[in-house]
Amino acid sequence: MTEILKVEQLSEQIFRVRLDAPRIAKKRKAGQFVIIRVNADGERVPLTIANANASEGWIELIVQAVGPSTKELSLKKEGDSIADLAGPLGMPTEVGKVGRVLCIGGGVGVAPLYPIAAAFAEAGNEVISIIGARSQDILILEEEMKAISKELHVATDDGSSGFKGFVTDIFQKLIADGQHFDEAVVVGPPIMMKFTSKMTVAAGIKTVASLNPIMVDGTGMCGGCRVMVDGEAKFACVDGPEFDAAKVDWDGLLNRLSGYKKIAEAHHQCRVGLDE
Ligand code: FES
């Protein structure tokens, strides 16, 4: 059993859950995730560690309440518990001192992006961030991203916050303004990652995409996160979640996900990123 220390609602369907997890808080690195089970007989849900505090012994997860387990978790209160928690899992982000790092996040993808951006900032890089969402009410972690970024740009499809348009529009503007970037990190719905990374790669920027949003059970067994990278089959939960965006077969991934979405919905496992 793992104790819940705090549940905070960030938007209509998105919650931040703080768990008592001292060992994971100490060991975890940016880019890694945990698997939780809300009940002993419940489904396994992989979630990125969005934040952690090693001295206070907690980790934070951002949960979109879309399936039975995540909905149940969102209704928990301080002092309640979840059945189990495993982690940290996944390969940590390779964080070097590279110079100017562009961090682009879409929708709930800003949750896995935040710890990566924070690690780049901590390593002495200049972090420029672009975050986007359909509208302001589903824009998350704006304050947190602002705190670790030299510049934060916000885009919403409906113009309710920041620039009216897409993260790619802001990227084009930054390039047109003469900004240069040494590396880019992109996290969000697969379609957004496809188009965004196409642009950053075309601009000659080494780009890493986190395929965290396509994971289903996080165990390497369900096959839900299979993706072709440089002609080889990989699993986001075991070999990733981060890959060189230039080598990801985005069209193959999107095709498979559109078929998989129907199965996932039937199993009540529809997770963030499959439906956008
Ligand atoms: S999430 Fe199931 S195999 Fe990776």
C-alpha cells in the first residue's frame, strides 16, 4: 500500500497526485515512470514521475481521469492509499550540457516534459519552452514550466491563453526571429509529436520525442507501445520512452494507434495521446 499525500485538481479531468514514495523519490531520474495499481485487482497504469522531492520522500504524478482506475484515483483524498506502486522504470533522459534546449509540450504531455526540462535547466542549459493545449482550462504546469525556462511561450487552439494557434506556429516564429537551438525535446499526442518533430528535425535540431503517451500497461508485454525506430521494432516502456524523433516511423505508429484505440476503449484503457 502506498499512501496518498495530496490530490489537487489542475483542470476538469487532470489531477496531480502526491504519493509517499521515499525510495523512488531518491532513485528516480528525469524521463522515468512508475506503474501504479489503484486496487489489487485493477489495471496497471504507467505514469511519468512529474516531480519528486528526495528529502521529503514524495513523488508526484499527473493523472488524466479517463479510465476506471484513473477516475478512481482522482477521487481519492489525502490519507487514502493505492494498492501498489513500482518504479522507477524506463530509461532516464540523457541530460548533457548542450546549450540552448527547446522543450515543446502538448496537452497532458507537458507533465512528462516538465521533469525533463527541469533536468536540462539544472544541468546548466538555457531552456526555451513552448506549451500548448486546446484551451486554457486544459493547459497544465504553466507556472512550473515558467520557473525553469528562460522563455515560456504558450499556444492554445482557441486563443484563450497565449498565442492563438499551435506550438508549431510559435516554433516557426522563433526560427524566423533567428533563434537557434542545440537540442529539442517533444512530448504530446503522437500527431503533435509527428508534425512538431518534422519541423525541428528539418531545422537541423537534434530532437528527442518521449513516447510516454502511447504506453498502456508499461510492462513490455501488452505490445501497446510498439514502434518502429530506424527500422527496428522497439517498445516505448522498455527501450524508451525517449527516442530520436528523426528515426521514429510516425505514420506507422499513428496507423497502428488508430486501430488500437478502438481495442483500448473497449478495454477501458483509453489513455492520453491515443485519442488526439
Ligand atoms: S506499454 Fe505495454 S508493452 Fe509497453
